[in-house]
Amino acid sequence: MKDGRTHLAHKAEHAVDMDSGAILGVTLQGAPLGDTTTVMETINVATENLAAVADDPRTADSIHPDFMSEAVLDKGYHSNDALLDLQEMQVRSYASEPDRGRRDWDGKADAQEAVYANRRRIKGNRGKELLRSRGELVERSFAHAYDTGGMRRTHLRGHRNILKRVLVHTGGFNLGLAMRQLIGYGKPRRLQGLFAAIFSALLTVWIALWTMMRRQMARIAFPSQLAVLSPAA
């Protein structure tokens, strides 16, 4: 682990949509693997999921044709191979670049081009904005699954079973986003107060309508008195 301890651990990665904050793909890989080794599998899973949604006629209209065109990464994912792989996929990278000092590009013209192109993008206004929002969106999904959700430690046996458990957690996260978009509430517990609020609003409307009806009935039953009393009022 990062603090020097040794655990039986797995490494989970999330691919998150930068517009909605929804989780597009989840992978569970070996803990000893570095970020630059695992990032392409996560991006490939997210691309496959988006392609499946785009091929479905029920949801095709909600997917942009160029659905996998940009990837925003932190500095742990920055490497020559990762940037070259993204460039081959025609995906524009926005990866924070660690300070490696002066580098030797002899015989690495393709890698130099990919690294310099990424450097130009992250120094622009759009790149800075994307990098700022990346941490917020990704950490929100991690907090839901591993902090609030209690998945930092799991007692399931086997890589496949743990991945299923993570997928259930991330599916609940996306369901909460959909509920918040449709009804304004992202958690089932908040529906307890929603029903009381709806009943209170309906009761208020019913009382207002009943009061108007009583006044109208009074005017019909006593027209002469209302006509005499109006000028005095």
C-alpha cells in the first residue's frame, strides 16, 4: 500500500463522464499494476459501454456521435506509451504532466509529439478547466463506493466476485444521478419527506379551492346584500 503496509488488495478504476458525472466504466485490476499500465483497459471498457448505448435505438439519440474524443487524467497516468495509445485511438489527452526535468527524445519522435501535444492542451483554458473538474467528479464516485459505501475493505473471495460488488455500487451511483434528474431526489431516504411535502401542497390547494367555492356560493345565495354592502366597503 502507499503507506508501506501489505494487504491483499485490488485496484479499482472509474471512467467518469465529464458532463453528467456518471460512471461510464469500472475495472478491477491487480494492485501491483501501475496507473500507466491499467488506464487503457479502463478507457476501452468505457468505450465499449458507450458504443453499446449508441447502438441501442432507444438511447442512440442521447449519445454524441463523437462520444470518446477526450480523456482527462491525473499525473499518475502520464507516460509515453499511454499518450501514444490515446493518440492512436484518436483521443485527445489532458493528462497532468509530472516534473521530470529535461528529457532525452533521441529516437522517440512519436512520443515527443504526443507529449508536447498533451502539454499544449493542458496549458490552455479548456485544459485547465477540465483538470479542475476531474478531481471533483471522480472523487465523488469513489466516495460513494469506497468511503460511504464501505468498499475500502471487502470480505468477498475472488476477483470476479469483488468486481460484481463494485459494479452494484457504481450502478447505484448512476441510479441516484438519474433519480435526481427525473424527480429532484437522488436517495430513496429523501422520498420520505417528499410524500409529506406533496400531501401538504395538495391540502393547501384543496383548502384554497374550497374557500373560493364557499365565497362564490355566498355571493349567489345573497346577491342583494352583497350589492348593498359593496359601496359601503
